[in-house]
Amino acid sequence: MTTPLLTLDNLHVAVEGKPILNGLHLAINDGEIHALMGPNGSGKSTLAFALAGREGYEPRKGEMRFQKRDLSALAPEERARLGLFLGFQQPVDIPGLGVMPFLRAALNAKRQARGEEEISPADFLRLCRGAAERLGISEELLRRNVNDGFSGGEKKRLEILQMTILKPRLAILDEIDSGLDIDALKLLGHAVNALREDGMAALLITHYRRLLEHLALDKVHLLRDGKIARRGGAELAEIVEREGYAA
Amino acid sequence: MPPNPENLFPDNLPSWTKLHGDKAIRDQCRQRVLREGLPHRRLEGWTYTDIAAALARQPSALPKRPKDAERDAADILIKDGFLMTPPKNLPKETGLEIAPLSGASLPSWAADFLQEEESAALPSLNRALTQEGIAIRVRARARIASPIRFIFAASQNHAAYPRLIVLLEKGAKLSLMETHPAGEGGGFLNLVRQIHLDAGAALHHLIIQEARHSFIHASAARIALQKEARCQTAIIAEGAKLARMEWDCSLNGKNADAHLAALILAGDSRHADIAARVFHKSGGARSFLSARAILGGRARGVFQAATHIAHRANQSDARQNSRACLLSPNAHMRAKPELAIYADDVKCAHGSAVGEMDDNALFYLRQRGLSEKIAKSMLLEAFIQDHLPSLPNMNHAMDAARLSLKKLLKSEKSEKSEKHDPAA
């Protein structure tokens, strides 16, 4: 039996002294798409931050293993370079930092970690423009500063563009569907499916089934009080949408 | 310690204080300094910068004319207040007239500036002891393509009182780049710039003040803009033992437009105080006083912005903005906005923020694989870049700012490693 890409074993995380995750178990294999649903405050974003290594979200107990490595021992950038990508629920505005220089620096950091050469400016431009075009992102947006003055939908599209360019092994997408219109949801679905063909796995944190309709889901997990309260296939998302989280 | 301004004037004044046949105005200015003293902390506007006490503790002697030869003809070198570039090497271009402020042949337009009455202490001190300097005139509608570059060098423990005069006639355009290079040792610079822009003229002025730990730097720009004239100034200040940079602008005509973008990048125990004042004397003019500061170590940054809108100066558009990022718990930033509005129909805004580096943004960049060091440096560069885009000589300004930032981060790093080194 192969080792899962991500294994969470009895994970406990407290934020500012308050327990949020209370013994969470989860395993995601290469190329699998999982959805994590749950009411507000159930710990979904806490899990995303704990996995990505945000300060203040360190596990108090349990294990997080990604590609057989103990995530707790790694800095956020080391986790990212291993292929762990977090699509932020609230992407940060960085006035003064251009989208393209930022993307290129991020891609080069990853390439450098793998012992590859830096991408040439011309190749990067081609790659970036191609990916942006497929996601319906305008040239004008690429010339702006990171999320500065972006609408909610534009910010989410930029998260998807970053995922497409960085080609992670595991994408944790935290409410990436909020703020996206129907066309953008479809494009997001295509982007995740295309990356999945290359072996990417994804953990989609969401409240709605509308994004999940564009994807072939492997598993759905229902988080409640910091634990997985229920597991199932795509049908669980339908039940949740019909009956609410109390289902 | 009560300062004694007498100490600034030696018994026998050097011969250069008798140039230009301007003995009367020099005496008058000297009397003013002796009568009123130098600025101290009890004065409004000088609360954070006690230049009188600093000068009393660290006296500087009046220099003799330095002997070094001018080496780089591309820059105009003013050393210890003396113009070192020979007249034959001064920039030449159609419509451009450059006159050294020395000798008997001072043109009347430059002499007129030197007759202007001084009302404040430091410019009065400068006028009493002005050594040399330069006067620049750009003829009507002439557009000077290459920037005029100055270097204000200082040898150790000398007091320099240079003066810079700029006259842009109607529709003329000029770009100035002024560097105050880093150096060792004490000393005192008291520089005064008198700048006049006729209708429709445009000046871009970049001032780079590099770090001098033991130096006292005082400089003032006094700018007058007629209708539709435009002045954009960028100051990059690394600070000194004490640095006070004043920028006063008078908007005398409709659609005059003044923009000051100040950037303080100071570490160690350096001090940089930027005091900007803009006077909307005519309606329909615009001003923007803006500052960004990145401070490390025990550095102290000050941005005092004062906007005065005169009675009947309606449709004035005045903005002020200040943001500071503190890299160390011992760094301090003081931001003091002032708006005095005597007209009814105006647009005015001001904002100020002081904080540490944004943890959310830092985490965001690190989550994309950038190391903490690179992410921090990118965020600070973005903080600067966000401030500079509308500025003249943008590439040069950004390069200079990046270099200053690099030096600042390096000094922060070494300070931290000293703290962690038990042997230190």
C-alpha cells in the first residue's frame, strides 16, 4: 500500500489558547480531490493555516505528514517548495509589488529548491500570459500590483493563476469559490482537473456544492467541533446542501 | 545646555564672507542669529530636533577652500560649501545658464535672490556665512534634457554654508539630482536652496542624503510656484546624528502643483526630521505631502507636514499622508500633520499610520515559497515602490532607495546578531 501524500493523525491545534482542532484524522492520496465542509467556526481555515505553517497555528498534539515529511518541522516556505499550496480565503493586498515579478520570484524559489535553473523572463512571460488567458485574466490585471484594488473575484482568479503556475502537489483551496461567478467557477474546475491529470491532489474547503459539480470528488469530509464528524462521497455534499450541517 | 550662537562666528571672518558686496545683508543676518539664537526644542516645529544643543555639543570650524581637484566632470562638486567644479566644466546647454555664487561677475538675476530677506534662524546663519554655491537659470520654454547632478561633499568637522539658486522661466523644464554622500566624522552642513518657477515651468528634484553617523545635516528648500508651475521633489534620507530637511513651498497661482515624496530609511541611532510646509496662496492649486519611513535600530524619524490654505484660496486640493514601518522595538516615528484652512471650498485630506511589518503579507509571500528574508525585503521594497511611482527620475530614485534599504537591513541584521552573541 502506498503512503498517502498527506496524512493527518490525531491533529490538535489551538489558536490563542483556544482548542480548535481536536483530534483530526485525514489522508489524501496523490491526484485525489477532497472536499472539507463544515459550519462557521468548525476549524476549516485553522486546518488550512496549520498545514501551511502560519505562526500561532502550530499543532499541540498529533502529526501532519506530507510526502513522508513532518510538516511541523518545516517553515512555511519549505512546505510551499515541497508542493503545498494554500489558496487564501482572503488574499492579501500588496501595493507596490507587481503581480508578474511576484509570480516569477515564487516560481524561481520553487525551481531553485529543486535544483533547476531560473526561468528566463521570456519563457515566464509566455507561461504567465498563456495561463492567464486560459483563466480569463486580462493583461491589465497582470500589470497591476498584487491584489491591490482587485475585486473579490479578481483576487480569487489570481490565486488560481498562482496555483496553475506553481503546479503544487497538494492545493488547499480555502473558500476559493466565494466571490467567483459561474463562468469563473467553471474555469476553476477546469484548472483543478487539468492539474489533477498531472497528479495534483486538492483539499477544497467550501460551503457550497456549486464548485464541486465541476469536479470528480473522491471524498467529502464534514468537520464539526474540530473533528471529522462524517465522511462520504460526493453524495454527502448534496445532503449537506439539502439538509444543512445538522444532517 | 544653552547654545551660544557667538561660537558659530569666529573673530576674524574669512575673506569669502565679503564676496558679492553683500556685507549689509550678511551683517543683518548675523545680528538676527545673535539676537534670536538657534532653534531649540521649546520652539514649535523643533520639538523633535534640538539642533542648537547638537551644535553646542559638537562645534565645527569654518573651513578653508579645499584643495582637491574636481575629478568627475559629470557632477557638480560642492565641498565644504565651496564650488570645486571649474566654470569651464559646468554643464552647457541652450537655454541653460549656470553661474557660480562667487566672484564679482554675479548676474543680476542671481544677485536678486541673494538680497532676499531671511526670517528664520538657520537660513539667516547660512546667509551670514554663505561660502559659495551655484545659481541656475533656465530660459523661457527651454527644456533641459539631462538632469543636473550635484554632489555635496564634506570633510571632517567643518561647517559648510552653501546656497543653491534655481530660476525656471515661463514653461522651462529642469531636473536636478542632489547627493549628499555617506562619510565618516562630524561636521555641519547648512544648505539653503531658493527655487522660483515662473508660469508653466516644471522642476523635478531628487535629493539623496546618505547616512553620516556623526554629522549634523540641515537643509532647506524655499520654493515659489507661479500659475501652472509644477514642482516634484523626492527626498531619500538615511539620516545622520541629526538631519533636518525643510521643504517650504508657496503656491502663488492657479493650477500650481507641488508634490513632495519623502522617504526615510534610517537605522542605528540616526535621526531624520523632514519638515514640509505648503502655502496655498492662490485658489485652484494642488499639493501632496507624502512620507514613508522604514526605521530600524534606535533610529528616529520625523515627518511634520503643515498645509496652510489662505482665505479665498478656494478650490485648493491639499493632501498629506505618512506611513511608517518600524523594524525594531526601539525605533521611533513621529508624524505631525497640520492643516490650517481659511477658505470654504477646498478638498483636504490627511492620513498617518505607524506599524510593524504586515504579518499577513509576510506569510502570504512565504506560502508561495519565498524565504523570510526575501519576503521581508520584497515587502519593504513594495512599501517604497508604492510611494515613488509618480516621481521624477524614477529609476534613479528607486535604485537609490533599494540601496539604502539594503544597507538598513544589513545594519539591522548585524545589530541583531550582536545582541545574540554572548561574547559581544
